[in-house]
Amino acid sequence: METTTTAAAKPSVRAGVLAAAVVSAVTLLIATFELSMADFPSALVLMGIVPLAALLFFACLLWSASQLLRIRKDGAKFAIPFAICAAALLALQYAPLQQIYLSQNFWRHRADRVRIVEKVENGELLPNVDYNKNLIALPRRDAKVSAGGDIVIEDADEGVYVLFLTSRGLKHYFTGFLRVPPNGDPKKFFEFADKPPSQLVRYDREWWFVAN
């Protein structure tokens, strides 16, 4: 009687690696682009997404840590999911994710924003929102350069200040790139008359990232 023996299938960690990679990637993407999603009303959605993503990530981290117990029996490959999650955790803690997003946002839209500033200075773009004399609703093709499709302007003695929003939150909170005229001062922008900006970062000769 002929007998055959089959080797027992080795435990696979492929599904665990894929799950850890997907959860970590989604978590990092949300952390990177959180600022771009902070515009009201999408911020209400973000209030649900961020806690859910955090819960899912830490659940994945705990599960991947439990797989370390299998290393002695099934091999070092079971440490890979935990390594992926640990790397993502370090990136969340130490990598300047939002600064990376802001930098690419600034340089990607810089040429369009300069063109819009020139139109404002030449009088081709004028305030066109009835309830706010400092607001310009941009044409549809330019709406992507400012959150909500609007820009905020101030025609001051030293020139025109133009704010391109990156987010608009509740209670008049905002962040954005402020174009300051030559010899101007970002702190003199009318939105900061009552309170100085909470963030003020220079990106170029006449451009500042600001938050109130």
C-alpha cells in the first residue's frame, strides 16, 4: 500500500501584512490631509473620521503586537505587521505631515494665486459677495486655489493684501496663504486687528502662512 505524505502548510502572514499596510497608509493620509478637510462643513465629517481612524489604527497596532508571540514558532515574518504599524506611529509622531501638505499646496497653486493677485490689483477682480465687502467669489476654474472658492482682500495704503484660504472652521477660525504687498506686514491684515495671528510662517518674499 502506497502512502503519501504532505507537508503541513506553513502559516501565512500575507493577509496581516496587507491589513497593517492599508490601515497605516490610510491613517497617514488622513493625518497629512486633515487640514485640507477642515473646511466647514466637511469638518463635521472629519470629526467622525479622525476618531474612527485612530481607533482602527491602534486596534491594528495591538493586533500586530500580539503576532510577535508567534515568532518563535512560525518565524520572524510575523514581526512585519508590527514593524509597519510602529513605523507609521513614528511618522505620526515625528514627521511634519501637515507641513509637507502645505508646502506642496503652496508651490502647486503659486502661479495661479499670483495671477489672481495681479487681477485684484488691476481691478479685474472686485468684491462680489453682498454680505462681505472684503470677499471675492472666484470663477469656477480658479476655485480650487482657496477653500470654499473665496478669497479675502484688503486694499490698504501699502497695497492689496490677499488671503487664499486653506481651511475655514467654526467660530471664524481660518488658515491660509496671505499675500502681503511690498513694505506690508502680515500682522496688519484687518483679520488680525483684534488678535495677532496664532501662526505666521514665511513661505516666500511676499507670502505667509497664517492662522487666526
